Amino acid sequence: MNKSIAVTGAFGYSGSHIARLLLEAGHKVLTLTNSPKPTHPLANQIVVRPFNFDDPKQLVESLRSCGTLINTYWVRFDHKAFDHSTAVKNTLTLLSAAKQAGIERIVHVSITNPEEGSPLPYFHGKGQLERAVRESGIPHSILRPAVLFGDGDILINNIAWALRRLPCFGVFGDGNYKIQPIHVSDFAALAVREAFEAGNRTIEAIGPETFTYRELAETIGRIIGCKRPVFSVPPLLGYAVARTIGWIQQDEFVTREEIAGLMQNRLFVEAPPAGTTRLTEWAKANTNLLGRTYANELSRRTCSDHKDRSMMAVD
Ligand SMILES: NC(=O)c1ccc[n+]([C@@H]2O[C@H](COP(=O)([O-])OP(=O)(O)OC[C@H]3O[C@@H](n4cnc5c(N)ncnc54)[C@H](OP(=O)(O)O)[C@@H]3O)[C@@H](O)[C@H]2O)c1
């Protein structure tokens, strides 16, 4: 009997694209998720299980029917309700459960330039987890996207959103640090391809275009018909503006750690592209969509969505 493929967060952003491709190719998909979403278009084709991070035996049982685990699980920033250190602990629990359940291959999603020695919790945690995946003994592919774009993305959409609404656009510092966005469908195709590879691989999951942050803002502004003066601002001032936007939207627009990661050029690597879709072409084809509404990370994480409360600490 063909085993299922476990995809974390199959109703989330990259997870839903990955799950859709697997289903289209005739595979059985099981998801581990905080957000069951019974009305999601894929919901009736997927076996849904809670993460059960606080009940590892249940987690092992959930994974027993699966041969491969595609792991997208992570949190974007530290918040009163969730944080990177808990996400690291939970992912270690997931890896251990995968081993006990007999998972034969892991596709693990990381980020460009993870580093255990980094003071930035995102890159530090991703570095810890890459090591854990390598030490698990389970054949694996580690995928390192810089940033994902496409319908439903957050960063690229919200840059466009800001360009549509503000008279000018500030970049943190000189704005010359780089970013290499990959389209979410290209990324999903890569994850699915790697699910059927053998051996251990680490892939820089970047798209075909590299922008400086300044060029990215200028390019998106031009494409959506909102050309704004783009100027340098001290990072702290930029963060203060981001806080204000976040306060208005009840979200984190961009965190101090994300600004530091950008400015350290962590979303840039010297590597061949793994995706083919050009952000510029996609944006031109989606001018009417891009940045029309604000993409709110925290509203995607409301308590009502979450059956697994292990990440939802009490205030
Ligand atoms: N999006 C990007 O631009 C980008 C850039 C670089 C690297 N990555 C990496 O790509 C992977 C997937 O990213 P994505 O944007 O597709 O993620 P996502 O769909 O928002 O979430 C992926 C998984 O993590 C869980 N999750 C996310 N935030 C959480 C929180 N605050 N509390 C509890 N669970 C949470 C989701 O839970 P549910 O099951 O409840 O949905 C889902 O299972 C991540 O490992 C990320 O680090 C993403």
C-alpha cells in the first residue's frame, strides 16, 4: 500500500501549494496543523491531525501511515503567544516522532543563511534545526527560501500595500542589501520533487531575480502604478513607522529582527536559481491584486483557528 505524505500546515501558505501538487499527482496527503479549516478547498481530500507537540505518542501515531514528511512548520517572529524557542522545541519533537514512526524521507524548510551562532532568533533557530535534521539519520532535503511571493504572500504584498497608501517609501539604511524572491508554486514544485529524491541535499530555494531592497520597492511601485520617492531612513526610524502601521493593522508589519536580517544580507546567497517565475512578470500579471489589501500575519494566527494551544501561551 502506498504510504501517505505528511505535510505540515496544508491549509497554510506554502503547505497548501505543496499539498495541492501532491494530490494532483495522485498521492495521499496527511497534514499536521494548528488550523483544521474544514471549509478549505483541500480539506475533504486530506487526513487532518493536530500537531500534538505536547503528546508525542499521538504525534508518532499520526505519522505511522506516512513515508515522507514535508515540514514547513515555523513561526515568523517572537510574540506573546508564540516564539522561536518553542518552535525549535516543537520541531525537535516532530523530528523525533518522525524517526520513531519510521519516516523514510524529510523535506525540511529552512531559510537562506541560517546560523546557529546568529543572535537573530529566526536564523539561530533555523540553524539549530538544520543540524537536527542532518543528525536525525533520516535521508533529507533542506530547502532554503529567501522569501516567497505569489497570491497570499505577506512581505511582497505589504510592500505594495504601503506603496499604494503612502506618499513615499523608506528603506532601512542604504537599502542596498539584497533579496531573492521565489514564487510559491515554484517552491512547492521543488518541495514535491525533493520528496522523491534520495540522499541528503541542501538547496538554496531562490528565484531567478535578485533585487536590492531599494530596487524591490522601486520595481513594485513602478509595476503597480504607484511610483513613490524611495529614500533611506535610519533603521530605528523605519522600525518606528513599521510599529505604527502594525498598531493600526493590529499586526507586526516588520520586526526589528527582520530588519536586521535583511540588512545583514541574509536573504541573499550566491547560488543558481531554483525557481523560474520572475517576480516582475508575476507582478505585472497581478497588478490589480498586489497590495490591494493588507496581509495580516497575526489575524491568520487567531486563537479560534488553533486547536493545538501549545503555541498559544496565556498572557
Ligand atoms: N513565507 C516566506 O516568505 C518565507 C521565507 C523564508 C522562509 N520561509 C519558511 O518557509 C516555511 C513555510 O512558510 P509559510 O509562509 O508557508 O508558513 P505558514 O503557512 O504561515 O506556516 C507553516 C506552518 O507553521 C505553522 N505556524 C506558522 N506560524 C505559526 C504560529 N505563530 N503559531 C503556530 N504555528 C504556526 C502553521 O500552522 P497552521 O498549521 O496552523 O497553519 C503551519 O503549520 C517556514 O518554515 C518559513 O520559515 C518562508
